[in-house]
Amino acid sequence: MPTPMKIDFVSDVACPWCAVGLASLQQALAQSGDAVQATLHFQPFELNPDMPAGGEDINEHLARKYGGSPEQFERNRAAIRERGAAVGFSFNPAGRGRIYNTFNAHRLLHWAGLQSDEQQLALKRALLEAYHGRGEAVEQDEVLLAAVRAAGLDAARAQAILAGEEYGAEVRAAERLYQQAGISSVPAVIINDRHLISGGQPPEVFEKALRQIAAESSASP
């Protein structure tokens, strides 16, 4: 019998390694389905919570935040594209262009999680594909609503959420919870509230960890 397992995927829509990590984790879950029966929940983390409307040019942002040159950034993007292709995620060859505020995306993801785990996953993937796959502005309501529709969720309800402040407090509380738990970079994959796997790991790393945790859980009295 597969071992039930709770997985919290702490991430930001703005994070390219989160797109790689999610695709990699899903591949690992498919490969370890004989040992693991997982419920996957997405938890919020904002890399740039103070990003203003309109966003910022990606190269200017990276240079200011981390240092480096446009040539270095392009090499990094090429490496990420290669890692994404290996797990079935296609990055936009032209890159993201700009970095945006993702708070509204997190509010919608929180709401989607109240509907079902499957719809939250579908919305997360749709948002990652919109931003990293097509370079769309994920701060804009029309982009967010297109992702909502792609996930099979109620666009009218989502529009009402975007027009107000619903789920803002819940997102802020969850962000504080994970920051206080020591999460400072994403993706962070937390299994059964105890085991942490950091970064966009290859599928085999995730699969090995999942199987080991499942075996340990089965052996526990």
C-alpha cells in the first residue's frame, strides 16, 4: 500500500527554479506512485514583495539585487532552460523580460486551494506557464483570469477576489509562518511538516527522498 504523504511546496510564481522544481517533483511522484500517495499543497513566498506596479526590467533587477552582467544572466537563463526541458517545462526563449509583483497570484492560489488540490495545482501550472513559458505580465488581471479559466476555476469569482482584498491576510500569515520556520529561498519542499528538500532538484533526488521517507514511515510503530 502506498504511504500517505503531505507535501507543502513553498514557492513564488516569479521563481524560475520553482517551475523546474515543480515539474521535477511531479515526475518523481509519478515514478514513486507504488510507494507514495501524496497530497500536494502550494504555499506562498514572495521574492519581491515590494515590487511596484509595472514591475522592473529583469536584467536591471538581477544586477541590483545580486550583481552580475547581462551575459552572466543569459548563461544562467540558458542553464535553466536546459533543466526545464529535461523535466518537460518549456521556458520562453526570450526570457521573462520583466519581474512583477505576485501577491494577487498568491491570493488566487490560496482560493484555488480551498476548491481542490487538483485545481490549485492546475492554477499553479497555468501561472508558471503564463509567466515563464510565455513572458506574460502576471500582475495583470487579464493574465491572472486567463490562468484561472485554464485551470477550470470560476473566472467571475476570481475577478471579485482581485477587485477586493480577500485572502490577503491568509497569504500574509502563511508567508510569515514559513519565514519564521527558516525558509529564506524557494522552492522549498516540506514533507509531512518535518523533512525539507531545498531547490529545484532533479527527479531522482526527489524520488529517492520520497521513497526513503515512505519506508521510514512504514517502519515506524
